[in-house]
Amino acid sequence: MSAESRSILPPVRLPSDAELAREALAAPLFARAVRLARWVGPGTQVDGNGELDPAQLPEAAAALGLDPADEDARADASQAWRVALDTGLVELTGPEADGSETGGSETGGAQGPQSGGAGEFGGAAAGEDLALVTGGAPAEVLDLWLSALDAVLADAAVPELVDLVDALDQGGTIDFDRLDWNPQREADFLDGVLANLYLLTVAEGGAERGGAVPLPVLAASMVVPDGMARPTDAVLEQVSDAMMRLDDQFRQLEPIGLVEYRPVDEAVLAETDDEESAAGTGPRELDAEEVSRYGMVRLTPLGLYGLRARMREAGIGAPAVGELADKGADALLDAVCDYPEGAAQAEIAQWLTGRELPAAVAELLAAARGADQGAPLRRLRCQQALASAGPAAEPAVRAVLDDPELGGLARVWLAERGAADVPAPAGAMVYWLTVDTIAAQLATDPDADELPLLMESLTAHHTGFFDQAWRVEHPAAGEVLEAMGRLHPDRKAAKEARKAAYKARSRRI
């Protein structure tokens, strides 16, 4: 995948490597590749591209438990053989093993033999990597599966066989200009689709909708220009073409375990065409059930793992929940500031698991200090981390009661638990905590609907709030007051906030 952006994606929640390895071994295409690697023997013959002798395809299909007389079964056996070669589960043993590529990964076997003629065959045997299937660590099994995924993705970017046949010239060579196929362009398109699918899956709310994404949504994400509110007929036609292309590709990607796919219902396409032709109108609004008939795709946990691995290899930040468990509190709080709320809570919970609570709380509080721009949000994440902490955290929290940055946070935590002997905060600390709280919320989501209500609630409890707020020794005071001037629901309070913001800015000049 090409890294168009280095920005960090939302973190994904993944099962353990052991669970993912079991999923990989159960993926139909990978399982067939393993079975063929165990089936291969001294009599196995391959051509110059490493392709299995066509005369042996029925036997290979039978070894997979398929009907050897069925053409589709023989095609499945041929595909599984290519995956076995690409993953190292099978190795060539004849002269073709010296200096010849096993083929298939770039064009799916569309090119002619790279060495030898059609009648020249060598041998094949089980590869050394076959032993990893039963004797390797889960990570080694997953590495084999990733190799298989790369091969399948390359094949999925190749045009359908009928298009390849139509593009043959009189000499039997593919005319790529006539085919209008650019391998890199096609691979980039599929990578882009899968990246969008990944983002839609891991984004906040993705799990709530089951992770399934309508095929028209994916196609539109690649075709419809940004900012186009109502696509033109020409753009809608491009979306339709992309849908058909993706329908074929997801059918190919499902057997490797990357996705669960509900294909396009061809009947609904005919129904839509008939309705539009009869009515003389364009596309109408569809309900959820109708949309699902146009295809639905969902990344499996194994698919999330595979796409994340590919993106990280390309240099794209794609974190996973739990990977910060062995890091320090400073690294934890810095990272979860970029996470959605639910993922941040899950990451913090895993970080706390297995740690001595008093020491962990003290480390979190120390990491929350700071006057930099990200500090308010770090303190908010720290406060959220402490929300689930029990009585064992109290000594560490009480230790920061006199800290100008953490004292307010500590008092809130103690008061919520009904602790005794909690000293009342000084006025300056109250205003500082209010500014810090709003600054953190602005950093989380400056357009949140709840933010104006939070501002109204906080200022309602403090008479003359704006007369004091501009004097607060907080680096974000001016920014917070300006935001309150824009967002506060009370017009009089908003005007006072703008005046206070001017004073705060002037004070720092």
C-alpha cells in the first residue's frame, strides 16, 4: 500500500495471535494450499511458470475433496497451487527452480512461460515452510498467511479472463493498450478501497453497525469527488462500474479469509433498471434492505490484522489496542489523546491490568503534568483512567493535592468517592481547572454539541467567572475564552467571554 498520509488511524481491536493463526489455517484457500503441499510427491509435474501439469489438476482437485470432473473445482485447485508456491509451502525441484520465477503473482498466470515450453515439466516438493503450519509459532503462521494474502490481492487486480482473451493480438500476446489495464493503477485502486474499508471499520461506531459496509458506499468513496453533494449521472455510472469491479474482487478475496461478503444481487440491478426506465427518472432513495442487496462487505478480524500489517509496512500509523501495555505512562497518555473515546478507555484499561495500582496511578499523574498544548487532554485521559481506580489509588491522588496542575483533578476524584478531609480548593485553582477542562474538550472535539452546554454549566456555578478567568495562569486561557465567546449559548455571557479573551491575550503580550 502506498502511504498518502502518515496520520495515525484509529486503533483496531484484534484477537490474540493464536486466535488469528487459527483463523488463517481455517481460511478455505489457505487450507487448500496446505493440503496440496501435503499431497505433492515425486510424480508431481510443473511447467516453466511453476503451474501444475493440467493433467494432474483432477487429481489435485480430488485431494482437496472436490469433484475432479468439475471445471470450477480444477480452477480452485490451480489457484490453491499458486498460493502454495507463493507462500513457500511448495518448492520447485526441477531446472525451473534455477533462475525462473514461479509466476502468477503479478498477472495471475496471464503471461506465457518464462522458461521452457508448454511441454517441458519439472518437479515440485513440499517446502520447508510447510512444517511451520503445525510446528511454528502463531506469528510464523500469520507470516505465511500474509504471503498468501499478497498473492491473492495481486491476482484480484488482474482483469477477468474474458477481458484477457479479448485483448490477445494475432500472435497470442496480450495487447495491454487495447486492454486499458495498468497493473499499478489497478493495485492502487484496490489498496485504496481496502484502506477505506479499514477506516470505516475501525472508526468510532464501526463496531456498533456490525462492521459491514455497503458496496455502493465503498465504490463512491473512490469515485465521487470530495465536496460533490449530488453526483452527476456520469459519476453515478462510474460508481456502478466500480461496484461491479469490486463485486468480482471481493468474491476472490473472501476465500483467503480477508472479508465476509454478500455479493451483489443481480436481480436487484435488473429491477432498478426497469424501474428507472419505466419512470424516466434517476436513482431513488433506497432503504437498508435494498442497499444490502447491492453488496455488503465486512473485514474479518484476520482481515483487519492483514490490512493493518500492510499499512504499517507502508509507513502508515495503524495502532492496535493493547500495544502500549508495556510502555510508560507518558507514552500511553500521548497516544490515547489521538484515540476515539472508547478505544482510549480500552487501551488505558489494558495498561492498568497487571500493574500495582498505587505506582501506576502515581506514574499517570506525573505524566499528566505539563504546560504544552496537549497537556489538558492528557489530564482528561488521566482523569478517565483514574475513574475506575479503587481505594488503593487514594494515597497517590492525595499526594498531588497541592500541585497547581493536578490539585483540582485530585479533589474531584476524592469528592466523587466521598473521601473525608478533602481541603477546599483556592479560587485560582477552581478557575484553572475550569479552563483546563474546556481546553481538553476543545482538543477532543471542538464541534461537539455538548460543548456549549458544558460551558454554560461550568460558568453558571461561578459568579463573575469572566472577571477572574482572564487572569488564570493557564497557557490556553485566551483560546478557551475565545471559544466561549463563539459557542456559549447565552449571548450576554458570550460577549463577556470575548472581552475576557482580549484581556487574556493582551496580558501575555
